[in-house]
Amino acid sequence: MVIGPILSGIIVAGIGIDSCLLIDALTFITSIIGIAFLDYFPVKLEDDHQKSRYTFYGGIEYIINNKNLFNIVLLNIIILGLAGGVLNTEFSAQIRCSSTSLQL
């Protein structure tokens, strides 16, 4: 979690933000192409119990009933959902302030 931002700062400083955004877009395109070539094997469900197991609500029920998994998901929601949004907003504000001070 520390090395990524450091490397990205070095790369942005070296090649510029426009080039970084272009590289980011190209990696998304390669991911989309890779996903398009994946084989699709539909799951055959035989009874209602199996069908409910593969539904969204069945997944939520499974997470709630599995305490270890529930704690991991809850921790991710707290860290990424609450703190992540605040940190991203602060990071954006810092970038905006530093870029305007650089232009002066």
C-alpha cells in the first residue's frame, strides 16, 4: 500500500500525467480483450436450493453466516468505503492546490 503510490509518483514525474492516463487506458483495453477471450461455462442448477445459493441474496446470506468472511468484508467496507472516499477527496484537493501553486 506504500510502494504503489511511491512508484506512481515517480512515473508521473518522469513521463507526465497524460502518458500515465494513456497507459492506464491501454491496460483497461487489454483487460477487456482478455476477458472477451475467456471461455464461458454455464452452471447447471438442479434444484431450488442450488438456485438460491447462486443468487445475490444467497451470497449475502452466505457472507453473514460465515463470521470470518463477514469480518473481512466489514473491514474492507470500513477502510475502503469510508476512509477511502475521504482520503481520495483530500488527495484530489492537495493535487489541485499543488498544481495551481506550480503555475504561479
